[in-house]
Amino acid sequence: MSYFWTFESDLPSGMGVETFSSSHIIVLVLSAIIIYSTIHIYRKQADLGQRNIKMTIAALLIMLYFSRWIWCAFFGNFSFFLSNLLPLHLCSASAIMGSAAVYSNNRLLKEFMYGLSLPGGLVAMANPNLGTYPLFSFNFVEYALTHLLLILLPLLFVFGGGFRPDFKSLPHSIYLAAPFIGVAFWVNQMIGSNYMFLNRIEKGTVLVLFDMWLGTPGYLMAVLGSIFIVWAILYTPWEIPRRRNFSGR
């Protein structure tokens, strides 16, 4: 806990949480328990109770996002802020879109959360990639909580809120993401950042394998292919009964 607020440049080497280490696995198991328990509790609530849970998640997402700004401002590291904390990573954008989905109850925003934020959150939790930050550090705790909520929220929409994903609506989610991707690409070119991982691979992630196979920027093709596979997994369970019902009419 003595390093809880410490910035990465002041941390001793070898303190980071390695992917699928015992610490990482414990975090994954606890996250799964929290998600399952919250969904179970949510389903038992009346409309007001469900609304309060979703509003709390939305508020937490916004608070966690801006807490990174405050944390960075404390160290006065403006270059780190520009390179890492603008809302141009998928999960940062998802925190904004998820909160908007809760407040507006908009179907397309919910589709964005299911089709883009859910897989993004799962990948992020499986590949924390936080360098030297230890388990009990502000950066790791904020990262884990944010991505847990980004996984939880679309699951609440689906398994507790009556939302049914529709593959035909997925292109609209992509349109919503397009401005973030476009700005991320432009900012990356201007300041050499790596928002959306468009410029280069990040060590400690699955992108390393893609880079080994296809190089840079070829790894982006593997990322795109992986996205289509994930969409097939996420949407097939909903599309099969929908098509059966349609053909049976």
C-alpha cells in the first residue's frame, strides 16, 4: 500500500501484475463474482431499484475517468495526460457512452455497449498491461474497476433490462465509434501517442502475437479479424432464435 499513489517513474521494477499471474487470476475471479452477484441482485429489484443501480454505475464510470485526471494533475505530468488520458481509447469512450446510455435509455447506445464496450472490457481485463504498477495501486484499482463496470453494464441491459442485441444495429455502433477513432488517429500522428492501439503494439497484450505474425501495421488486420470473430460469438445466440421466429411466421 506504500506505493498506492506512486507514479510509474518512481516505482521499483518487478512490481507489476503479470498477465495470468496469481494476482491477476484472483482479480478476474473476484470480478466475475461481483458481476454475477450484481446481475442477480439487479434482477430482483423493482424498476426504481434497477434504475438506481444503473445510475450508480454511470456515476462511478464518470468519477473514475476524471479521477485519473486529478491523479495525473497531482504529479504535474502534462505529457502523460495528453498521451494517455484523453477519451480516445475505446474504454474511455465507453465510459462516456455507457453513462449516456443509462441516462437516455437509447437503444443504439446500448448496442454500442454490447457490441464494442463489452468485448473491449473483456480484453482489457484479460490483458491489464499496466507495466510496473502493483496490484494495490491507484492506477491498477481504477483500471480494474472501470473495466469491470464496462463489462457489467451491457450485461445488465441484456440479462436484467430486456435489451436484445441486434446484429443489424451493429453498424450504427460503428458509426458512433468512428469519430473517436478518427480523432485518435489524428492525435496519434500529432503527438506520437497510441490511442486505440493504432500506431503500435503494446507489450503484455495479445497484440504482441499479432505483431509477430503480421508485423506493424499488419497486426491491425488481425485485430479486425478478431473483432469479427468476437461479434459472431456475441450475436449468434440472439440471431438464431430471431431468424427462427421470422421464418416460422
